Amino acid sequence: MKHGDAGGFDFDPWARLRRFTPARIALGRAGDGLPTARLLEFQAAHALARDAVHQPFDADALADALAGHPVLTVRSRAPDRATYLQRLDLGRRLHPDDGLLLSGARCQGDGTGRTSYDAVIVLADGLSAHALQDHGAALVGELLGHLAGWDLAPLVMARQARVALGDDVAATLNAAMALVLIGERPGLTAADSIGAYLTFAPRPGLTRDADRNCVSNIRPDGYPPVPAAEMIAWLMGQARRLGLTGIGLKQDRPAALAGA
């Protein structure tokens, strides 16, 4: 309770709870509308979400941040952002020319004659390239530290991409598993969230969510990259051991492995 300017008392029972969540709770009202400050906050958050959807994916800058790791850049069949937003099917399929690029990389291999991989990591712009630009390098760096001993394909950057594009990429590279790190649909409290989608035995045309595992809301103010990388690596290990992902692979990592 606090003393009001007019000599009365203002009591806001939600003020203490509001400190613990970015959710828009107990916004108050001014007549039949929102208070000006709350309305401006909403409009600013909406603008950030719109900007995140339309921000171009700077794959070169992200590749520079991942210096030391081989990187390939591909596109979906959506020729531009407007088409991508309207044609979900085109964002799920690899551009034919880039399919040839990946096939050539697989055949060239790493000089050992290897033409298959345990997994491929795809960094896709999705609906928030902003998320990948800000947190992608940190997440990949943490994740690779947990995957020592894995035969990993070169990292793949994907423009105008949906989750299922990873299936085309993995099938072309002959990878047993696809991990797609993608910018998630922006919300009004988070425009920079990464989703990690894991698929064992990926194949073109696989669209069932029941065949994938997802770790979502990866960002410093959500699921921070360090514990998120630990969870993803654990899921990848379990997927390889069991030979599956999706509803058959439960995210019930023992507490002893979950850190402090």
C-alpha cells in the first residue's frame, strides 16, 4: 500500500507478484482502456515481434561467430520472405541447387572416405533470425562441447527455413539424426527464442510432430543456453541409444545429470 498524491491510498495487490514474471498481468485500466504506459509497452513489444519476423538472416555473421567449424549455407524453396510466410510447404523443402551442394560436400567428405554422419546441426532462421544472431553461436558452442566423439556433418545455415527442412538436409548428407535450431515464433514477451527440434532417422516428407523432440524457449531470460545444451546433448545420446525420437523418447533426464 502506498500513499496517493490526492491524500488517499493506492493498493496494488499484484505489484509484488509482477516482479517475478514478464507476463502481462493486472495491467489496470484508464476508463474503458489500458493505462497509457501499459499500452505503449504492448505496442513496443508488438513492434519487436514484427521486426523479428522480417529481419534478414545474416548467415555470414553467424558463421564468423562460429569460426573454426565448417559451415554450409542453404536455402529453402521459398524465394523470399513474403512467400515463406504464406507458403509453409516451400519452407520445408531444400532448394534443388543446394541439394546438389550438400551432395557434393558429402561425397567429398573429410578426406577419410566417410560419406555418412551421426548427426547434422541445422541453424535455421525460422520466424526469428534475431534469435539465432543473438544466441545461436553460444548455444552451438556449448552443445559441441558435449558431443565429443560424434561424427558430425558440417554445420548448415538455412535461410527461409521451417523445421522440416532439416529432414531434407539430413537425408542428403546421409545423417542419422537432424537437430534443427530455429528461431521460434515471436511472442509479446520474447522475440529472441530458439527452439531445438531433434529427429532420428529423418526423411523428406516427415511432418508429424510426434516423431520429434523439442526443447523450446532457449534464450538468456528463458531456458539459458548452457543447461539447454546439456538437455539437447542428453536427448541426442538417448535417441542414438534407443534408435528413436518423438513420443517414445521422454525428457526425464535423471536429476543427478541435470546439474545443480
